[in-house]
Amino acid sequence: MQETVNRRQFLTSAGLSALALTLGSNRLFAQAELAKPTGLKIAYSAITWGGNDAQAITDLSALGFKGIQLRANTFGPYKAKPSELKAMLDQHKLALAMFSSGNVEIDPAKEQSTIDMHVAHASFVKALGGSAFQMTNSLRPKNRLPTTEELKRLAAVMNEIGKQTADLGVQATYHNHMHQLGETPEEVDVIVQAMNPKYCKLLLDIAHYKQGGGEPEKAVKQYKDIIHALHLKDTMSPRPDKPEDPKAYKFVELGRGNVNVPAVFKALEDIKFKGWGIIELDGVPDKDKTPAQCASINKEYITKTLNFPI
């Protein structure tokens, strides 16, 4: 009788152990699904700090970000001593995800100076341990649309810049932008089609693209073969404080505006994108917030609402 009881206890115990192992495995599997591997890496732009890059580096590191975008304002004070800035980044465990290199001029008289500036910035990026920089361009022509020739001219100059920076191992990228030559989806497409993907790739700014009249989640798939990085950004339009102006807009924290950010993330997953998604907020949208508070709100949206690790 005792042998029968012991045998029953053993079988019961074994069954419970197996059940526990199964549940544990399922739990681990669920966690694996939740944090499934992805090629998208999240960084944050220092632009919100208005030039106080040391504070941006400190704040973003404290929030747990692993990458940062710096701007051309850092080139002047650090061009002769990039190792100091790199040491600051290394100390805070931040990689240089992207560098804002400034405008590209399409005036032939300014072409060489434009090329020289961006190539110098690329050398700076290389010294900081980075591998890519972004280019914007001059303001749109007044009172008329840009011509196809002007859009293609921009692409041609960027191709030449990218050809020279490729020798340094630094990727040139084009950043679509409101109030510039690549404002509308149609203009962006002319520029991108004229870009040589060997030398110049696309940094898709999802808020500028949305504000310009496009759907960024569609652009992700349309340009999947040439996207190098993205600006993860949101835009609010119309503005509550300017109801009389339907074209007025302002950049806000992710989830507050008109960009369908979850759809963008789904599109990135669909194309198996591998690269940096850089959260960007040009300025603090509300006076009672600090840049660090805005960054915390954006982090919360990425990690809690989208359930995506930074």
C-alpha cells in the first residue's frame, strides 16, 4: 500500500513539475515574443537642448538611450579636438547615430564650398566613431514650386558629396524637410529617384513627410531599398492656439500629433529594417516642460505604448 501511495505521489509530483516547466517555457516564449529581435535601434537627437550638447548627452544617457544625433554646432568648438567629444560620448555610453551636417546649395557658384563643408563634417563624424550624416537644403523658391531640374540638381550635388565621403566610410543621407526643396511627397520622390543609392541614401523624417502631405508608413515601404535611417517625430496640425490657420503646425512628442507612429513601426517590421530610428523634437513644445521631460515622454511612448525597448 505504501508503495502505491509513493508511486502516486511521484507521478503527481512529476506531472506538476512538467506542468511548471511547460508554463515556464510558455512564459519565456511570451517574453521572447514581446522583445523579439529587431534591426531597429532607437536614438535621440540633441536638437531639443538648443546647443547645450553636454546636458543633452548627460540627460539622454541617464534615460537609457544608446545613441545620439549631434548637430553641426559641435563642429566649431571640437573640430580640432574631436577626441574630447568622443570621450564624452564614450563615458556616457552613447554612439553617434547621426550628424546634422547642414544645407546643400544648388547654386553652381557655391557647389565646391558646399562639398568641402560636408566632407569636412564627414571626417569629424568618423573621428567621433560615427558612420553617417544628414543633409538638408536651401529654402524653397518664393511664390513658385521648385522645378524638376532644381530637385535633380540637389540630388546630383548630394551624390557628389556622398561619393567623396564614401571614401571615408561615412554614409551621406538626404533629410526631407518642410519649406525646402523636398517638402511634398512628389518632390521627395523626384529627389530620391535621382539619388545614386551607392553614394546617397534617405533619412526619412516621418513628421516632415506627414506635414508635407504624405503617409510615412507608405514611404517606408516605397523606399525600403534606400532608407538608411529615420527621424521618429510627430506633428500637430491644426494648432489649437492658431485655429484660424489650417496650415499652422508644431512638432510635439510622439503620440500627440497626426503621425501614425504604430503604423510606421509595423512597416519597419514588415521590411525588416535595420538601422537607427532617431527620436527628434526641434524644440520644447510647451513652456512648462524641459528637454529632458520631453525625452522622458517620448521614451515612455516607445517603451510603454509601443512596447519597444530602447
